[in-house]
Amino acid sequence: MLDLGGERCTLEGLVRAIVYTWSSCGFCARAKELLEREGVAYREVVLDDRKDELRRLQEAFGRRTVPLVLLDGEMLGGLEELEALARAGKLAASDDATDG
């Protein structure tokens, strides 16, 4: 199990996404903005000064850049994959995830 502190919950309710970021990453900011616009609850894990955790994530998921986005428990990819899912209309929060 990875020790990934620095987590920040952005919306109440069921968290559908986990976004691994750097605080100074423009692509990370755009990914978070897209999730918020689509109403997708997410948890952010900031990896600043956490090179060991970043290295483990990169090895586990085969990706070398941030953001690293997990959606519904599966590795989605980065900002490009997130944007593609939104364009296809498959990202927006479902009524099941927001009711309650």
C-alpha cells in the first residue's frame, strides 16, 4: 500500500476520482477544474516533495507525468484521457452518485 498523504476532498459524497498532482502543474489544475465542472467528486493527492511515492505510482501505472487520474477505481490516464471522456459525455456525475 502506498503512503500518500496531502489529500484534499473537494466535494461531499461519493468520491469517484483520485487525482495525483503537483501543486505547480497547470495540467493538474485543468483536470481538477474539469472534474468540478462535470460534478465529479474527487480526492486530490499532492505529490510535491514526495518523489518516492511518485516513483511508485509511475511504476504501478506505467505513466510518467501528472496528473494521474483514477476514475471509479481504475487508472484512466491524464488530462487528455479525462477531456476525451468528458467530450464523449461519459464523465458527468450520475444521479446515483449525487443523490443521498
